[in-house]
Amino acid sequence: MDWLNYHHLLYFWTVAREGGIGRAAETLRLSQPTISAQIRTLEAALGQRLFDRQGRRLVLTDVGQVVFGYADEIFGIGRELVETLRGRPPGRPVQLTVGVANAVPKLVVQKLLRPAFEGDERVRLVCLEDNPEQLVARLATHSLDVVIADVPAPPHVRVKVFNHLLGESATAFFAPAPIARKLARRFPASLDGAPILLPTSNTLVRRDLDHWFEREGLHPQLMAEFEDSALMKIFGREVGMVFPAPMAIADEVCRLYGVKMVGQTSGVVERYYAISAERRVKHPGVLAITSAARDQVFGSSARRPGGGHPV
């Protein structure tokens, strides 16, 4: 193949961005069979499969992720050209593609990512969510600049990556004000038998909380488990139940969800990591995130700046 058909690349890029052929067909105002045929033509020209089907979902192959990264840059440059010709200020922003482990609370993610927009460099953020293993694998294809996770990359991963500790936070419990006031008087003993919401059992913080309950001799009444920490907070507010969250975002949790803190645990610490393919971080957006995390988000509890630990 000597020349790339950019129409076919656009159809592929749109399907990947929209998450399926149906939505892409609406965006492009083309029929689904037309788009499917053009993607097959692109795959034949490249000699590689770009999508795999998992049930009803299309997921990018490893090659598809690489092609999508290039397509994103190509069409990003096209948008900048149009904006420049329309008289808008030129200057290409630096793209920062961040993978976020789905167990990391969204408020923590927001606090960690915000400094990327506050530096001298213009940044265009792409934020993707998945399980840590899948995200770390994508570092090898350079389709991600950094992964933010609540656990370090395990030593058995097949790619060379480095764990940079961003900081740590104690864990506290929250509830609507009337319940929080009642439970705070005898915390933590008041949690014994109390209806409670917790993260799912496959998360590190859940295992640590279970051990803490056991050490304290507490048997709260587990009412629901959540993978999505934001949904857990909303549910806790609406049904009037206790839920955990990091102390690092206590003010935001109380303000946004209209709850009060019941009390803070002893010994249940949530740690957050930036996982990268390089020992010394160079991307300006990632540097802004790591510096602000250690100095502002987590304060003195964070490890001081330095190189990452290899895996």
C-alpha cells in the first residue's frame, strides 16, 4: 500500500470514537453497511484487523489502537487547519492521553488532571477508563501517555513500565447529615449493624476496609456494592446510607453530595500511582499532574518527586 485512503481512515476513526457502527452511521449520515464495507477495505489495505467483536461490541485490536492514535492526530491537525483559516489563534495543543483505572474515584481523577490545564503548554486531554491490566498493556503501544491507578502495575506484566507514587489518603465514612451526626457520636462502634455501601470486593480499598472491620470487631449491614464510586455516593445520599471515600476529597464529597463526614478510619490508606513507560516523566501534562499531586492534592503524605520504580 503506497497511499492511505483518508476517507476510509475517517470512517474507522469515527466508529472507534463513537463506540459502534450505528452511532458512527448517524454522525457520518451514511448507512451501516457502507461504513462496514469501507472499514473492511481499510483492513485489507493495511493487512491487519482493526476491530474484534465481543458480543455486540466492537473493540479495537492492538493494531487498531495504534492506528486510532495516528488517526486522532491526523484529524486533530485538520481541525487546527480549519480554525487557523477561520482566523482563530494558531498553536497546536499537546495531546495528553490518560488511562484511568475504573476503581479510582472520579473526584480524585478530576483533582489530579486539572493541573494539566494550568501550565504554560496548551493541552488537549483524552481520558479513557478501563481495568489497570488493559491500560498498562496500552502503554506498550504508546496509545497512552500515562495510567492513573489505585494499585501499582504488577511485576508480571510483559511491558516495561514504571510506578510513580502520587500520594496517599486516609479513608473516611460519609452519610447524610442526620445519620452522620447520630453515627459520629460513637464512631467507629456505631458502624456495627449500620446499613452501609461499599466498593466491590475486587478492589484493594474494599479488602482493606474488610480487614479494618474485622480488627475493630464491626459487622455493618452491607446493602450494596459498587464499581462506580460516583454512583455509590449518589446512592448513599439518596437512600440515606453510609459510604467510604478518601479524605483527600472530603470537602468536595460533602459539598457536591450534601453529606457530612461520620469519621475517619485508622490504617485504611488509599494510594494512587501514575504508571508510565519512562522512568523520568517528560510529557509536560504528566509532569504537571505528578508535581501537583505531590504538592497540592495529597500534600506531605506523598512521596517526594523522583524517578519511578521499575516493574
